[in-house]
Amino acid sequence: MRTLYIDCSMGAAGDMLTAALLELVEDKNAFVQKLNSIGLEGIEYRLEKSEKCGITGSHMSVLVHGQEEDETMHDHHHEEHHYHHEHNSMDGIRHIVCDHLNISENVKKSVMDIYAIIAQAESEVHGKPVTDIHFHEVGSKDAVADVTAVCLLMEELNVEKVYASPVHVGSGTVKCAHGILPVPAPATANILKGIPVYGGSVSGELCTPTGAALLKYFVSEFREMPLMKIEKIGYGMGKKDFERANCVRVSLGETPSKKDDVLELSFNLDDMTAEKIGFAMERFFEAGALDVYTVPVGMKKQRPGTLMRLLCKEADAEKMVREIFHHTTTNGIRQARLERYVLNRRMETIETEWGPVRNKIVSGYGTERSKFEYDDVSRIARETGMSIQEVEEKIRL
């Protein structure tokens, strides 16, 4: 599986993510030309070589009407580009992105979804509805340029899975449009809810609102690097110098696609009726369980009971635990980490005289087989009076 891993041990910002991802592209100069032709008025992307602590990487400068930010104006070490403070609303951003930029509909949607994440965070901080939010630093044209560039690069790289390390947010204070605020700035802190973060000895803002929103949108899991065959590495440099290399490192490569890490949650039941157990199983599937099944077991005091096992993604574990305690009478849940061998799956739709029928095709390990979706076949059987076997035979003809 084509996988991207983002090392956020020195935080993340829009310009650093842009530069790091750009290092993974085959023809960097051609891509910079592409960025400069998307139609952002008054904006020029400029890729520069940069070195931090002996490591060579890239820095992305975004010039607004030929000028770059003056670093003495604020404390943002990542150069989040605040030179022209255009206080844009969501409508203003939408007007720029959707009406004026020469980019695909998918990229436009990604940019607007990322700004929706930022707007929601700002809304919570300022106690205003999203429609009344006016962006300051992140609403300037150069911040729009960062977000759009990262979305274009993610489309170009076409990765199937994005992982990232826990995010180093920095410490101390940062100067913003509203005054001096603690690190992480309140909007950044809101965006990072639910994401593993940590502070440290580095004084300054390491993760900006734009960087946080980009991570939240693209990253499916924050964890240590998975087993991965790395093909390319990119370093996106910030402007300031610290004792540690001020960069975002991205690694592009392959992770095993035939194995799937899942959690197994298991628990015993001895005082629930069959109807209640069935109802609970339905709720677990609705909540995102990959599989749920029961096994009859003998329990203490010679009582017959039921062992229930539930498989889920690690990211869903806490939600599943809440569901289990809510819908069953168990007092404790056991957890085990499992690896599954899984076949690749795809769905095709076949047009028949009785309407569309979905056909699930699985392949891998030298095997390929297909099966018609039960709901579609059973519907036709009920409507026509045929048996399910007859329906399947007629569709195959």
C-alpha cells in the first residue's frame, strides 16, 4: 500500500509541509511552475534550498506582491506568511478557491474542508457562529497558497494511507492578531483535540493552525512509523534555527497491503437474553465494528454463558468500548492486537432487467472469486418469485 509518513517532532506548518512533499515529486521545478499558474493573484511560489543542522532540504517561500513576511513582526518560526493581513471570511476563501483557481474539483473540496476545520476551531475560541468568523493569519492569501499547495501535492502523490507521529507543539507564547497567547494558540489547540500532542523545551510555536488543520484532514492515524519500505524522503525546512533541525520530514513508500492491524475486544455475558445480545450486535456493526460474533461457553458456578468477540480499527477502540458498556451487562473487556490477512476487495455494479446488482470481487494470494450482494439478489427473488439460486444463474447468463 502506497503510504506517507509525516514526522512532526518539530511540529508542522503549511509552508514546511509544502516543501517536504515537494521533495517527493519527480520534477520539482515543473510542479512549482504549476503552482504559479493556478491563478492566485499576486502570489509567487519560490522553492529554495535550505540547510538545518547539516541536513539539506527545501524551503517554500510564498511572496505576496513580491514581498515576503518580515520575521521581526511576529514569533511564528514556521513563516506562516502574515505579511498582508486580509481578514477573510469563509465566503471570501470560497470565492478565491472555487471561483478563481485553476484546480480540480477534488482539490477545491479539500481546501474548503480544511478551512471548515479551522473555522470551527475559531468559532469555538471566539464564541461566534462559523458564518461570522473572520480569519486573520490563516485567511491571508499566502496561507490559502499553503493549503492549496499541500492539497495539490497530495493529489499528485496519490497515497492510499497517511500516518504521522504525535505532534510537538512547542512551548511559551506566540504573538497573534489578537495579542500574545499561550502555545499552542487556542485555535491550534482546538484543532488538535483528539490528536496526540506534547510540549517540550523548544520555546516557540511549532505547530500552526494551518499545519494542524492539514494534519487533521489528511492523516488517518497518529502513531510510530509502521513497517514500511521507504522509497523517498523529503525535508521541509522552517526559517528559524533551533538546537534541533527545524523541519518536517516525510517518508514515502510501501507498507504491506495484505495485512491489517485490528483490535479484538472480548467479554463474557451470562445474564442477557438472546434478543438483547442480537440488538447489541446490531449497534456494534452500526458503530463501525469490522466483525462481531458469539461463542457459547461454560462460565463460573457452572453457568452457561456467551463469549462475544468484536473486531475494530484501533482508532475506533474507545468508541467501541463505550458502546459495549452501554449495550451489554459486562463489567470488563479484554483487548488483544491482531494481524489479519485480507484479500483486496472491489465492488462492481451489473445492470440487469430487474435493476442494478452489486458484485463483490475479492483477490490476492493467487485467488480471485466473486459473490453477488445478498440484499440485491434477495430483492429480485422476492419480487419475481424465483429462488436465490435461479436469480444468480440468470444474472450470470
